[in-house]
Amino acid sequence: MKQVDLSKYDNSWYKPGSILKRISWYIFGRVFVYTYLPIPIKAKVLVLKLFGAKIGKGVVIKPKVNIKYPWFLEVGENTWIGESVWIDNLIKIRIGKNCCISQGALLLSGNHDYKSSTFDLMTNEIVLEDGVWVSANSLVTGGVTMRSHSFLTAGSVLSKSTAAYEIWQGNPATFLKKREIVK
């Protein structure tokens, strides 16, 4: 049987940006975004935009948010990104307007091919349409689209796309019921 040989791992095909750009983001990101310092939200948004993020009006970014590469990030208006959210965007992640990404949630656009002896890097976009809620300590994997106003409950792991107004729960997450917004 074949075995994994990490000495042969090669992701040289993956080019997320120049080394200068990545180092600059690492420094500025740690000072302004991935911190518990009381940095005003407008300053965080400005720094993210300077590094290529597309951020709508009224976005709230709480402390200690980890964004891998802002140039691969789009966030719509009035979206909330909670404390200690990790946006591991090795490739484009699009978050619609009026979304809530609760504390400790992880959006994971990269993974490794477990069938490959060289553990090849795989990347897939994530799309969260308008009104989506990714609850606390949940994980959304690459290739997932959460359709309009769908909801992932706390601590769940979502590796399939949802339909609009669906609630998903568990590990692995499965459809629970339709989401009704009554007020």
C-alpha cells in the first residue's frame, strides 16, 4: 500500500501574492485586525481595503479576526464578523450583506488531498449569500455555497452547499429544518 511522503509535497503552483505583499499584510494585519487592541472598526476596514479587500458599508469587525489574504475577500454591507473568526481564504471568499459570522467560526478554503501520497494542496471558494448566519465555533469548508438566509448552528461542520432559508446542524452538518424569519 502507498504511504504519504511529505518530503515530496510541492505547492509551488500556488501563488497568493508577492512575498513583500504577504509580509506587509502579516505585519499590518497583526497590528490592526488580528489583535485585542481597541482599534476602531473604520481603521480595520481601511487597512483591509488598502490590501485589496472589498468591504461594504456598515461592516463590523470584532477583535482578533484572522484573515489570511484580504485581497481574496469580499464582504457586503452591514455584515458582522465576530471575535476570533478565522477567514482562511487561500482563494476567494465572498460574504454577502447582512450576514453574521459568529465568534470562533472558521471559513476554510484550503485543504489537502488525502488520496495523494504527496498530500497536494486543494483550494475551493466559499460563498455566503445575503443574510447567512454561521454560528459560533462552526466550520465551513471550501466549495460550499450557503444560499440566502441559511443558518449553520453552533459547533457544526458544513461541507455541503445549502438551499435558501435552511438550518443545518451537526458534524457533519445535515439539514434540520427551514428557517422562518417572523419579525
